[in-house]
Amino acid sequence: MEDYVIVVNRIEELQLTHDRQALELIFEKAKRTIIGGLDVILVRENSKGEQEKFDTFSNEQDFEEYREKVFKFL
């Protein structure tokens, strides 16, 4: 298993379309990654397709706070 990368641009798209199911799938996989002892890495993809890392979660509590913020805007 390896760290799980979440492209925040995709999360924002799913928020705009109110796709709770797709968001839940992403967050469930991320949670399993953290439970497995690995990190969840947030990246933002720029217009050139390059990914820039800007945050990392390694514990469930911090990740759950992020998850709640995402769902707050639905």
C-alpha cells in the first residue's frame, strides 16, 4: 500500500456538482489509508498538469476535520 493522493481540484468539482457519493468513495479510501498507517496527501493541480503538495494528514482526527469542511459546503 502507498500514500493516498487527493487532487483538491477534483474535490472542488464534486462539491460544485453535489456528488456526495463520489466524495464519500474518495474519503473512505483515504480513511483506510490512514488506518493502515500511511498518509493522505492533498495536492493542487495547476494548468500545466503539475501537482503541488500543500497538506498531509496522518491521523484520523485531522482528516475527519478536513472531511467535515468539505461536506459543509454541499
